[in-house]
Amino acid sequence: MCSDITQTKLQQNINDVRNEKQREYIVWGIALIAVGSLFFLESLGLLDLRPYIGDKIRWWYCWPLLVALVGLVKMLSASTFEQVMKGTTQAIIGLWLYVCLTELWGWTFRTSWPIILIAFGASTLISGIYNLTNKSTTNSDKESHS
């Protein structure tokens, strides 16, 4: 009896991992198609990316966008709140790095670092509130089953 329950839980965990990986592959596929399509349309002259990337495309400035893209994929394929928060944080950091490197909106590392401090504070606060409400719900569920 006990081994049946353990085996069922193990199979459920394996299925959860498979579903999570499947979602991640789907989101990665969509993201790569979207990015590739943007650059393809730009190379055909149907889309002008210069207002966003600049007159001279400096490809080494695009690496933060890859960091943001990885965060976005993690966020969209997440199955738990913690995974969503980690993906969101990574996406925000990637976007912030890109904005600072390209000096978009006049932002630089020197002038915008307090925004990252505020974002980390908000992330920590949200995680703390979520963990408190999640623990109190779990504790009340345990007490009702006793």
C-alpha cells in the first residue's frame, strides 16, 4: 500500500516535470520565431528597428535582451509563483541593462541604479507577502485535517 502511494507520487512528479519542460519548449519556440521574424522583416526593409536599436546596430548591446528573453520564457512557462518571480526579475534586469547600455530615455547605470534597488525591494516584499499567506493557508489546511 505504501509503495503504491510512493510510486503514484513519483509518477506524478515525473509528469509535472515533463509538462513543465513541454511548456518551456513551446514558449522558447514562440520566442525564437518572434525574434527571428522581427530581424527577417527588418532585413527585407518591411520593419525599421533603428528607433529601438539605433542607427548602427551594436550587436554586443543586444546580449541583455537575451537575458530578458530567458527571463520571459521562464516567466511564461512557470508553474509556481516562485518561478514567475524569478523569471520576472531576470527579465527586468535584462531590460534594465539594455536600456542603460543604449542610454534609452537618457538612463545610464549611474542615474538608474536606484530603480533596481526599488525593484528588488518590491520583489522581496511580494515574495514575503506571498510566503506568509501561503504558509498560513497551509497551516490552516493542516489544522482542519487533524
